[in-house]
Amino acid sequence: MSRPHDSKIVEMSLTDRLRSELGMMVQRGLKGLEYLSTPPPAVGLTPKTLIHRRGTLCLYHYHATSEEIYRVPLLFVMATTSKAAIFDLTKGQSLIEFLLAKGYDVYVMDWNAPSREEAHLKLEHYVLDFIPDCIRRVQQDSGVDDVTLIGYCMGGVLSALYAALHPGGPLKNLVCFTTPIDWTKMPLAKQCHFKAERLIDAAGLVPPETIIRAIELHRPAGRIAGQARLWDNMWNDDYVRGYRMMARFNDETLPLPGEYFRQVHQEFGLKNSLYEGGLRIGGQEVDLKNIRTSLLHIIAQYDSLVPPDCAQPLVARVGSPDKEELMLPGGHVSLVAGPAAVKRMWPKLDHWLGGRSV
């Protein structure tokens, strides 16, 4: 038999719990109204200078914040469907800010939405024109011949293609984040058995809405689950701010040039030629074993877009004697940005780069 004293404790505990839940519901409602009535937080605010712009391409140099600077500059290459803001979300959540504070000289290749006049762009334009042009400009601006190239996702593919076709330099280091190599292991590529023309609009571009839909079809419950977690955490200002920054990154997806998409679809999605061999860029055969520069490939253990077995062949196939694969817990985006990246990936990247940037 329960004692009266025990019943009062249970009753008080239940009352306190209901009061707490009611308070959180009210707070969620108020915060929800605030969420709908305010603009998303600004991203990409670390001070920088535009060095060069040509159509879809922008090259930025970030302002140094450390008195002592490593000799070898870093050049980031973003995936062509995205703005580079994922590297520079906000103070305390910016990989670029972190690297500047550690003494690195940071440059970024960022992308604008391609115009109708740029619908003809192909892999050749990115690998044999945009990247070499930006490397030359970084060399001129920094006064240093050596450069470290850092590519994320398809930016990593472009960087690896460049490195394979330029084994004589000037790359000192190549860093790739979650870069797809064996496309038969890539869930999105398994949707490639369609005519590419169906996704290209009248301007000769693949619209961003089409790209977003393709990703959401791969994870149909992802957006709903994300919104449910947002509502559960609406009272938490830090969570909401982080969610809105990531949502903004997703909402700013860029269109793709039609010719580039056709080529990627044909060569990677259907032929898997980056892995199987036979890929030619500008008439030159691409062989990953020609990559002899120091290589670090960081992959995400729970990446649903580029699973580990899709990314792992890169380190296995390059010819560099100094190569390392690092698998960390996280997903495709959380590997690079967010609280987990701050604690896990960023310090390891700094440790690897430090001795190779002098």
C-alpha cells in the first residue's frame, strides 16, 4: 500500500512535469512566431577581398588574423552546386575563421549561379581553366609557388582531376572532403538511368529545385524529420540558429550548366569512368595513380550521399607515398560544419596541414 507522503511526491512530480511541458509549449509557440517573422542569420561574414570574378567563378582571399602565417597558401574548391558559405557559417562556426586563427593563408573558389551563356561549361572548363587560373592568381597574390588544394564533394572530384592531370606541380598538398570515386556505391548515381535532357531547362541549365528534389528523393523523410526536430528544439536558440544556417545553405543550391551535368551523368553516373578508367578530360586520360602529392581524404562514417565505400578508393588508387584516409563520425555536411566538426575534423585537419604548409 502506498503511503500518503509518497502519493504527494508523485503528484508534485507530475505537476512539475506538466508545468515544464506547458512552459516549453508556450516557448515553442513564441519562438515559432519569431522564426517565421525574422530573416535567417547572415553567413559568410569573415572579412575577405574579391581577387577575381569571371562569370560563375569568384576567387576570394580572406584577411589574415594571425601575425605568423604558414608559407603555403590554401585554396578551397567548393562543389559546383553550392556556395562556399558552408566553410564560413558564423563566428565560432567557421572553418575559415579557425584556419586563419591557426595562421593559414586562405583563398576560396566560390560559385555564382551560371548564366544561360555558361550552359556550355564542361568538366574541362573547371579542371583545365578555372582551377589552374585560380592557382596562378594565388601564386601571384601570395608570392609562393606551392599551393594546397582543398576540395569538398564534387569540388574534391575537380581537385583530384586537376592533380591527376598536373603531376609535375604546383600542388604541394591535396585535401579532399567526402569525395565520390566509385559511383556505383553512390545512392544518387543509382538514379542515373534516365535521359539527362529531361532535367535540363530551356536556358540549358539544371534548376536548383531539381537538384534539391533529387537529394530529397534519396532521403524522403529527411526534411520532415528535420522539421520535427526543429519544433522539438524551438525553445533552444542555439539549435534554431544552427538549423537556419544549414537550411540557408541548402536553400542556396545553385543550378548546374547543362553540358557539365550531361558529362558527369555520362562519365561518372553511367560509365563510372573515374573508378573503372577510361575518363578523358580535354583529350588527356585521367589516371588517379598520377596523383603524387601529399593527400588527405576525410570521409564521413554516416554519409548517405557519399558513403564510405564510395569515397575510399581515392587513397587506395593515388600514387602518393604520403597519403592518409581519415574516417570520422558524421554526415555529409556535419563532417565539415557544426559543433561536431569543430571538435573532430577541424583540429585533425590543422594537425595534418601544419607540418606540410611550411
